Amino acid sequence: MTAECPLSREYVGIIWIGDRPGIRFCILAASFGDAKALLAEEYGEGHVISMWNEKAASRPRE
């Protein structure tokens, strides 16, 4: 079992690179911006990304 940083959140989503099928991902990051930066490091800039935090997505809206 690995320990998670208490400030980390799990972000999930799909990234589309060119005209290839979307790649599903799951990434731990402190914020949406950090998650996006980690994806850019791995896949490069300029791709279409759909990303969300499951915990935040399931919270009721006010």
C-alpha cells in the first residue's frame, strides 16, 4: 500500500492526441492546474483534455 500526500486529489479523464482514440488516465495532483501540468509533461502541450475530480463531481452544488 502506498501513502498518499494529504493534499493530493485523484483526477480522472481522457486525453485525445491528434486523431487517435482517447487515452483514459488517472493522476494524483494537488490541484487541477498541477494535474494539467503533469499531463503536459507526459503527453506534450496542445491536446484536448476532459478531466475531473470524482470527489468534487459527486458533491451537491449550491
